[in-house]
Amino acid sequence: MNTQKRTVVALLSALFMTVGAFAPGYAAQTNPPPMKAPTGADCQRIATAAAEKVKANGGTAQQQQAAYSQAKMKCQGKM
């Protein structure tokens, strides 16, 4: 009788482990949803925000232009 009990417990444990391996758990819920590719307007907005941030920190016009260009290039690389 004791052997049957251990067998049932082992089978139930294996069943729960198998279900747990294929069911989404907490880790699956923490992943962000897939994002759509940015559009041209999105890139324009991101680049302008980068230039404004440099301006707010007291950057020169040349630094603002560099930040704008860099942000625009990064964004277009994701398109």
C-alpha cells in the first residue's frame, strides 16, 4: 500500500511540473508587450524632445543639433 501511495504522489508531482512548464507563469507576465515600429512622426517627436532636453540643460545650438540628429538616427534604425 505504501508503494502505491508513493507512486501516486510521484505521478501527481510529475503532472504539476509538466503543466507548470507549459503554462505561462509570473515571468511571462513581466515581459512588456511587443511594440510597433515607430513612424516618422514618432521619430520627429523623439528627436525634438532630445533637443529640448539638451536646451533645458543649457546646451549650445550645436549640441542641440547633435542630440536631435543622434535621436533621429537611432529611431530610424528601429523602423
